[in-house]
Amino acid sequence: MLLLILLLVFAAVTLSTFVVLTRQRDELLPSGALAPVRFEPAHAPSGLIRVLYPVLHVLAPLFSVLPFAEYRAALADSLRRAGFGDSVTVNHVFALKVITAVVTPLILRLAIDSINWPPLFVATVAGGFMLPDKLISDIKKARWGQILRTMPGAVDVLSLSVEAGLDFQVAMQRFVERGTPGALRDEFSNILNDMRLGKTRAEAIKDFGRRVGLQEVGSFVSVLVQADQLGVPIGDVLRSQAAVMRVQRFQRAEQEGARASQKLLLPLVFFIFPAVLIVILGPVVLQFLTLRQ
């Protein structure tokens, strides 16, 4: 009888604790907060793909028979790192290549009447065919830059939230709900979706590092995974990583400043310096020629 009473008390306490924790979790994480984000063509990071997506979606199956496995793998990796959803595939890009290869010479023909020269026509077709690769590369680099700029502040917010008593997943969800829209917030949303679908925190964070493909993000991911495996307090790790990222951002700013001074050297020598010489020495030369006459 005593054993039965103890079992009933234990069951009642366990059930009460489960109800209280479930209610707190539902208050912090609403049922639809971690809903998977479906890709919509209207949210594509390229205006050209947004406009042409219905046509690309119709033409994409025609290019599924093309080989080029290595190029397909590299292009799929670039699309993933540029932030395109699963709805934009390599076949969509092939369709876009054909469209730009056909349209670019026509536009140039309207702008320049004398495009009958065959080498110029072939070069225009080749440039139009390679235009989508350049577009995806530029979008990927811009997305990388945005992630690098927002990463220190986001890690600071996560560190403060975790040290205030929130779980790491809840802190990340708060950032997704209240943070500034951008590539990093979308990636954090993908991490939460992966965790909700059954992946562990370490696996979801590793996938985040593989999707982005940046060295700085890879270092951050490896530190978080090691802390998760070793049981190190995640708040201390986030605070130290935020400090490291701020230093790296300052160093990148210095490097960009040094590159800017080098880029200014060419227009300075060929455009600004000759104009200054003309302004300064022009009156002297004119006066000297006048005196000689």
C-alpha cells in the first residue's frame, strides 16, 4: 500500500511538472513560430528570376537531360549559398542562360545598329550565356557580406539572452522573431526548423556552416559544436565568439580601406593628377608662350 501511494505521488508530481513546462514552452514558442519557411518566387534574391520564374519553371524540365555533373554540383552549391530556395534549381538557371543568350544580342542590336560583325555577335551571345553565373556570384558575395556584418551583433544578442536564463533554442527563436530581416535571420530560422524536424542542435548548426560556406562561420560553428559536446556553458562561448567576431570585422574594415586606397591610385594618376597639372601649369605655359611671341 505504501509503495502504491509513493507511485501515485510520483506520477502526480511528474504530470504536474510536465504540464507546467509544456505551458511555459508554448508561451515562449508559439505553435506556428517554428513552421518551415516555404520558398516563394516573389522572395527570390534576384529580380530577374522573380520576373521570369513562371517561364523558367516551364522550361526547366527540358534541361534535365543535360550532363555536366561537376558544373551542376558547383552551381547547386552556389545557389544554396546565395540564398535561393529549393524551387530554383540548376535547370532553372540553364533555362535563364538560354533566355539571356538570346535576348542580349537583340538588346545590343537595338542599341547599336552595326552589330552585323560575327565575332561581336558571338561574344554577345557568350556574355549573355554567362550572365546568370555572374548574377548568382554577386548575390552570393553580397549575402556573405551581410552575414559577416550582422553576425557579431546577433551573437551578442544570443549571449545576453542565454545568460539571462533562456535556452539557446528559445534565444535563437527570439532573435528570429524580433531581429532585423536579413540573410542571418533566415539562416537561424532554418536552424530552428531543422531542430524541430528532429535534428540535434549540433547537426543543425553544422548544416548552417555547410550552407553558408564562410570560414568565419565555420569557425563559429565548430566552437559551438565542441561546446555542445563537452558540456561547456553556451553563454561563455557566445560571449567570447562575439568579441572575436568584432575584432575580425574591424580587421576586415581596415583591409577594405587599404584596398580602396589602391583602387583610387589608377583614377588619381590618369584623371585627377593630369587635371590638377593643367589647372596649375596651364596659366604658366600660356604666359610663357605669350612672352615668347
